[in-house]
Amino acid sequence: MIKVIEEKEVPRAEITCTNCGSVLEYGNADLVRDYSEDHNVSWYAGNYAYKLRCPVCGVEMSASWINKKD
């Protein structure tokens, strides 16, 4: 079991749905690997493609991994 010693705020980003135009806020935990894009990326370098599903219209779209800013 993981024990939380000190809880920090999760980095979040915004994206606009390519279908319905809704503005969405997401975190890395909302992303899933886009295996259909694996032929275009190098998994050795840790460069994966990610996607998320719009909760308004259900369309899947590409989204960027959020890197924490210091």
C-alpha cells in the first residue's frame, strides 16, 4: 500500500475538444496510451502518444503529457 507523506497539487492542463468545442481541464491520470500511434513514436525514449475522451461528446482526441513546472 502506498502511504502519502506529503500531498501536493496535481499538475493540470486545458484542451479544447476537437468535435464539440468544450474546454476541458485534465491531469495525467486522465490520459491513456494511444497504441494506434506507436509506429510513430519511440518507446525506448519514453515518447508516447496519449489521448483522452471528451466527457461531453465522447470523441477521443490526442492530448499532451503534462510536465510539472518548478
